[in-house]
Amino acid sequence: MVITQAQADAIKAFLDRLRAAAPAALRFAIDRERARIEREPWAGLTMDEAVEQLDLLSCEGFEDALFCGEITGDCRITASDALAVLRIAVGTIASVAEADLDGSGSVTASDALQTLRIAVGTQANVTTCND
């Protein structure tokens, strides 16, 4: 079975209604996960392909906390994550809380540099974005 555009739109509408009635913590979780799932087009995917994408939304050990710097959904911090953080900083993709490594409230090139340093092993991972 292949997901249609109407089904993808219905999911987005459902999330909008759920978010409107949700408490703050659930709104935050919806915003966090929605930013990730909206990077990929769902229409045209098979159900198996969609499940594979959904499995990328949580990383083992980080089910209840943000995985600071992990942006691409592969549960590793790599140069691709640093590039994604930079793209967020310049506004070409939607922001996610995991990208704000310095906890400043906005994503900047400094966060991208910090992510790259974590990726290459010259800096330890941080938990600031979990606050």
C-alpha cells in the first residue's frame, strides 16, 4: 500500500488539531517530531518505507530526552548533522531543539561548529539542548 497525498495531509491536519488541544509538553514533543517528519515527503512511500522513516525519530537511550546535535535521524552525530544545523541556522530547513547545542534559544553557525567538533571527536557531546 502506498501513502497518498490526501493521507499525508490528513496526518498533518490531525497533528494540528492535537497540538491545539495539547498541554505544553505534548506541544513541544509534537513540534520536535513534526519538524523531523516534515523533511521527507510521505506521499508515494510504501507503509514499510514510512515505518523505516518513523523508526529514525527516536534513538536508543534518548527516547525521553533530546539527542543534542543528532539532526539527520541516524542516531549518530556526523558531519551531515553539522551541515543540517548550519542549514537550520541560515533558515533553509525547519529548526529542531536538538540543533541548539549552546542552549541560546536560537540555532546559529556556532551550534553547527560545535556539532562538527562533536562529530570529529574534538569535543564531548553536550546536554544543554535538553534544558
